[in-house]
Amino acid sequence: MDGRILAAVLVALVLLGILALMAFAWRRRVARDAQVGPLAELPDPRPVPSLTVEVLYVATSKHDQPLERLALQGLRYRSRVTLELGAAGVVVDVPGERPTFIPATSIVGVDQTNLTIDRVVEPGGLIRLSWRPVPTVIADSTFRVLEQADRARIIDTVTSLIPAADAGLRPTGTPDTVADITSADDSTPPPHERA
């Protein structure tokens, strides 16, 4: 066999092996994140939004761990999406997926960031929505606005939805689980801030 053909076959086998490992890793991540539990059901009738905006959905990651993707149902793939914001919460409508409903009661915070898995942009270029898919987990979903004027409108609308119980929590530095949250008057620092 010609040396060039052998080299091409070896390269093809290595590439196929890498693709197989990537597919295996993605399937394991999806199976792992399915254990988070079912997300909130979209109410019927669908909530009437006070603000509807087209944005780019970037990713959902573990809270304050922007490089640790969460493959939650309906939020697995980057896409152009419609965000519907209203008193009931936020609906993320990804084409080809079941709409993801984030109830207002599960929203922890909203701010701006410049980095998440697979994406680094200018400072404040991404909107980060921190929320609880289930009571024991906090996730960060990131979005990139298409129109700069929408940035403040989204942040203001989401801020108005944050429950009073979470008003003292800030997205940056809050713990990954509800069990780690300390009260505002507790002098013991949260576990992630202890030396």
C-alpha cells in the first residue's frame, strides 16, 4: 500500500475516533443533566408577554462556572431565539424545541458578562440570567442581544421579576445549590468564599 494512502487512512481513523469520543461525551452530559429533573411546564394558556425580543441564545452553564455547560431540555443548542418576558416569567422559544419556561419565582438574578462556554465577547456583551431549574440548582443562561437598545429593556424587565426572597442575592458569587445559601445576617461566609 502506498505510504500516502496509509497516512490518509490513519488520519481518517484518528478523526473518526475523535468524533466518536465527542459524541459519547455529549450523550453522557445530556444523560447527566437529565437527572436535574423536569423543568417547569409552560402554563396553558401561554402567559402574555410584556416584552418580546429576538436574541441569540448562547448557552446554559452551572452558576458561576461559565465553562461547565448544562444540557437542559430545550436549552442544549445555540440558536436565534424569541424571549418572551412577562409577570409569569421568561419563555425561551428555541426553533424546533419545546419552549422553555422560567417562572418568575425561580429567577435569582440578571447581569452582564463577557464569557460563557464557547463564547468570549466584549465586556458586558452577554446578558446572564441566573435561575433555578429545580430548587437545588442554580443555572446561568446567557443571551446576546441583536439590538443594543434591547439590553437595558431585558435587564430591567427581568430585574422587576426577581422575587423578594432573592433580591439580596447577586448572580456573581452566589452558590451552586440552595443548601449553600447563607442568610444576609449570617457572618459565616458561603462555602465558595472560605479560604
